[in-house]
Amino acid sequence: MTLEQQRDHIRQLARSKCQRKHPDLFDKMICVGPGSEKGFGPPCDECLAETERKYKAKRAEAHGRELSPKEATEVRKRLGLK
């Protein structure tokens, strides 16, 4: 998975989280900040930051060593990757 694909995956996870967290505001949402796409629309920066933090925490468990095939499969499942 390339870095760009990873960012897109995190944005998709954050978008679904944002939609669940802010259902009444989701369609009207205007987000401004470095995490927002062109300055407008969901996910909000808070949901994006929280999702990135959780994603990085899950990946940190395997940092610094090579994973066995079983561990790699388990990590992919937890991250929602195919």
C-alpha cells in the first residue's frame, strides 16, 4: 500500500466516523484546516485526527520488526485492509 493509498484509506474511515458522529451536520459541514479536502466538506479535522491517531497506534505494535504472515494478516484485518 502506497502512502497515498494509506491516506485515502484513513480519510474513508474518518468520513464514515464523521457521518456517524455528526449525522445532522454532515451534509452541511464546512471544514477548514490542513486535513480538509480543498477546505470544504467532511470529514472534520477532529474525526480525521482521531482516526489517524488510532490507525497509527495499531501500526505501532509492529514497528521495528518484520511480521510473520499470520501477524501481517491480523494487522490488515484490524486496519480494515483487504
